[in-house]
Amino acid sequence: MTTPASHEALRIDTHAHVFTRSLPMADGRRYTPAHDVTVEEYVARLDAHGMHHGVLVQPSFLGSDNGYMLEALRRFPQRLRGIAMVDAGVGHDALQALKAGGVVGIRFNLVGGAPLPDFRGAWRATLERVAALGWQVEVHREAADLPLLLPPLIEMGLKVVVDHFGRVDPALGVADPGFRYLLESGASRQVWVKLSAPYRNGGNVAGAHFAHQAWPLLRQHLGTDRLLWGSDWPHTQHESMTDYAHSWQQFTALVTDPQDRSAITGATAAQLFGFA
């Protein structure tokens, strides 16, 4: 597929995963996949839904061995970018190798009670290297802990991307104090939020209800130049709830204004992920 001349015509999916069951799995993982998903399958979905580019996010169950994702990026260097997982203390040369392979940021997948990393201590040197590269730091954590996680990243001048609407407490929805903090953090202009996987905020029905309440607030406090869309394909642990087509349909039903949709899937994502 040829990239259109203008960002307004772009469609970029900023969140997907590829993996096989034969890969070495990380110790202490919360999930072990029961099926394989290849980059060819993903690109076929991009093509089928008019997407020009996609972003592969390293799944937590593969840990910091980004080799399979890097191979996928090598297969489609113009179509795809990557978000890696790294260990604290990763060196300059290793980060440069990831950059050469199409990686544009690192991810902390901290859901499910994982200990909070010490961003001001053990991780500081690594994060300073990430900041020097102009990369983003993607954070996946329940909203309650966002007020602890985001401030040191913002203080270091990093671009921070928060996954899946912020992962609120479903019983609280937009009243979740962590979500209210996320809205306030928009004033920094260093925070982006992915309008992805609403089902990870209480299931299909509750998640969709929350998303419809959250969207106007996120638009007001962050703006469409700080919001992103991601399919979350292949919807790990939620495969029975959704598929790629449904994920896109949910987004278009949520963001009904074509100009807002175009900004979110086009210029905003293109600039942040290096498709500009």
C-alpha cells in the first residue's frame, strides 16, 4: 500500500502484537499464548481495513528479547514501527541497534500488580538515553498508580504514552482519581493516550460505556494531537470479545467527527511514531 501524500489521509494503527508459541517466554509472565500471530497476518488486516501503517508493541510475555518483533519490522520497514521492552541499564549501543531496526520507544507493562520501577533511581540512566533519542515511553498500568509513575517521566522531558484509556477501575469509570490525574497531565503536553481496547476497562459493555464518557474529557484536556488509536490486535486474553473490524468500528462510533478521526489516526500518530 502506498502512503498518501497528506497526513489527513493516513490511517495508523498504533498498537498490535506478533508472537509465536515457540519463542522463549519470560519468567513470571501473567499469560502464555495458545496460538501464533505473524506479521503477515497483521499486515493483511492493515490492508483489509485501509490502514497505511502499524506499530508493533513487544508483548510482556516475551520480556526484553525483542528479536521476533525486530524481524517483523525488517520484513516491512516502511509500514511498521516498534515499541520495545528493555532491561534497566541497557546500553547506548543496544538502544542504537533497536533504533536502526525501527524501534521508536520502550514500554513498561505493569498491570496485574507488577512492582513499580524506580524511574528516579535504577532506571534513570536508561530513561535519559531514551529521552536523548527522542523516543516515547509507553506505560500500561492501572490508573490508580499513574500519579506515581508519570511525574518522573514528565520531569525528565520524556514523551509518555498511556495505554488503553488509562486502565480505570471499572467501578469508578471517569471518576477514577487516576483518570482525573491523567486528564490533568494533559497540561504538560508530554502525555498521549491510546483510545484502544475499551474492553480492558471492565469488559465489552462497561468498557464501551466508559469510553463514551472518557472520549469528550480526553479531547478537552489533551486534544486530538495527543490522542491515538490502536487495534490491540490480536486482543490477547480477550479474543472472544472482539476482532480487528470490531475494534475499528468501535473507534469510528466513538469519534464520530471525520476531522477528529483523521487527526488521531493521521498526523498525531505519524509525528509520534516517525512516519512523518
